[in-house]
Amino acid sequence: MISPAKFLFYIIELINCYAAVYYSNFLFFYLRRTFGFGEVENLLTAAIGGFFYIIAAWQGGKLAQRYGYVRMLYLGSCGVILSLALGMVLATPTAQVIVFCLWTIGICFIWPALEAQICDRAGGELAKMVGIYNVTWAAGGALGYFTAGILIEKLGMISLFWLPLGLTVVELAILPFAARWLKKENDRQCPEEPLTPAVPPADAQRFLRLAWIANPFSYVAINTVIPLVPSIAEKLDLSTSMAGIVCSVWMFARLAAFAAFWRWTGWHYRFRWLMGSFLTMIVCFFGFLTAQSLGLLLVAQVGFGLSIGLIYYSSLYYSMNVTENHGSNAGLHEAMIGAGLFIGPAFGAATLYLVPTAVGIGAWSVGGLLCLGFSGLLFVKYYRKKL
């Protein structure tokens, strides 16, 4: 049974993910319509945010480990509220990019602290806690992308700021109750039982490194796709609301993957599952960005979401299945995500800028980068002692 404190932290996680997707994913529609941003400008904006994500997540995890998870949740939530409030009153493209960076710093204080707090003192129930965590945030993300386009069309683009801001205020209101329950539970609880990984420690560390290699490349793919969704929507003649509905399919597929891999643990410490997911992701990435029909777009998204789901799950589970430093490991897990958030859009923007007339150059260049990552994964696996 989930404790009252953990339940409240899961609620905070759900709200936070919905709010984050509402703002960050549809910011690119706002920049395109308000300031005329094209593919290069949107990709560069995403890359700048990714760069800040790397540093903020890494430091956010270390600070959470040192000063406490709940304290960092308060600090991160206040940072998100401040940045979104500035976004409502600052109406220049440069200011909006700065706001996006400030928001990124705030959100990077939240995610490592949440991950570590939910997994703290989990003991033998770690797999269950990570499974619920993944299903919860994936559900929030999928619902956010599915409904955001509809809500933005009805409420106006300014809701990009005030709606996530209001939801973050709700998070702040829940936090004191979660902290109070947490204190009561910790006072009653016996000392945490040490985790016993299912494989020898050396192999566990090796799988953790492999997952930390794979996960950034999954976010290279994700954060190249998301800024280009407005262009995909334009190519297929989709409105903002329809783009949100159609292009959220991969998020629901990721949610299904999380649910399946939570209940079935046969993939734990099995390299072929990680390798197969990476290969599937590459194929479906090309299908996503180059689809000329709605049917192909939907099929590509299903494979994309399923493969992304296992790669992310591997990184988080292996990061938490250690004996100590949950906060620092959660920060490194998020920093690896940030590396993908930076590299993919930056690479895509550079190729679009250097070879603007080449058809599909952004997709092919980032796809080549993903293939390089797959080769690196195989090299690390087979160069070292067999797992």
C-alpha cells in the first residue's frame, strides 16, 4: 500500500508534469506565431534550454542530497512560478528565451528531488515505487499534450503561462501536507533496509553506465521532434488542437510501456532489451519526422513511445537501485536527459543553418547522430567484459 506522504508526492508529480508539458512543449507554437520563429530558431531555443538543464539538474540533485528533498521542491516551485509570471509581462523574443531558461532551472530543482523522495526508504518495494512514478508522470505528460492544444485555442496563448503557474501554486499548497505526513512516517519507520540489486554490483554499475548512455540519445530524439511538431502540423494541415491530439500518441505509447515494464520485470539487466529499444527508436524517429501521411505518423509514434519508455525506465531504475546518494544519482539521471535536450536540437539547428536547402536535413543529421549513439552502446557493451 502507498503511504499518505508518497501518495501526495505522486499527486505533485502528476500536476508538475502536466504543467511542464503544457508550457514547454507548446512554447514553440507560441514563438512561431508571435515572433515568427522557424525551425532553426525553435531548435536553438530548445538547445539553450537543454544546456541549462544539464547544469541545473546536476546541481539540483546534489543540492537535494545535501539540503533535503522537500526544501528543494519548495525552491524549485517558487522558481517556476517566478519565471512564468515574468513570461506573462515580458513580450520580446529574447525575454521569452530567458524566461524559458529560468523555468528550466526551476523545474530541474523539482525533478531530482521528487524522484529521490519517492524512492527514499523504498527498500524491497523500489521497483514498485519507480513503476508508479513512471506511470504517473507519463500520464500527466500524455494528458498535457493531448489537451493543451485544445485549451490554448479556447483560452488563448497567454494561458501558456498562467495555467501552469496556477498548477504550480497548487503544488506548493500540497507540499506542507506531504512534508507533515512524511515526518510522521519517518518517525515511526525503522531504519531503511539496504537495497540488494538483482545482479553483482559491478554488473549493476555497468548497466547503469549503458542506460546513462542510451537515455540522452532518447532525449536527442524527443527534443528534436517536439520543436518540429509545428512544422509537421503545417505539412499535414493540422490545427494546433489537432496537432496536440495527433502528436500525443507517442506519449500514450510511452505510458503503456511504463505500465507494462512496471508489471513485467524480465527486462531488468537484459542488454538485448535496451539494444532493441534503441534500434526501434532510431527507425521510428525517421518515420515520425518524414511521414507524409497521418497513418504513417501514428504508426511511427507508437514504436517511438514504446522504445523511449524502456530506455528511460532503465536509466531511472538503475539509478535508484543503489545503496546511497539517491538525490545525486537522480540529478545525474536528469543531467543525462539534459545532455540529450541540448545535443539533439543544437545538432539539428546547425545542419539546418549550414545546409538550409537540403530536404529533411535536420531529421537525417540527428538520425545519424542516433546511429552513432547506437554504435557507442554496442562498443561499450562488447569492448568491455561481457555482461
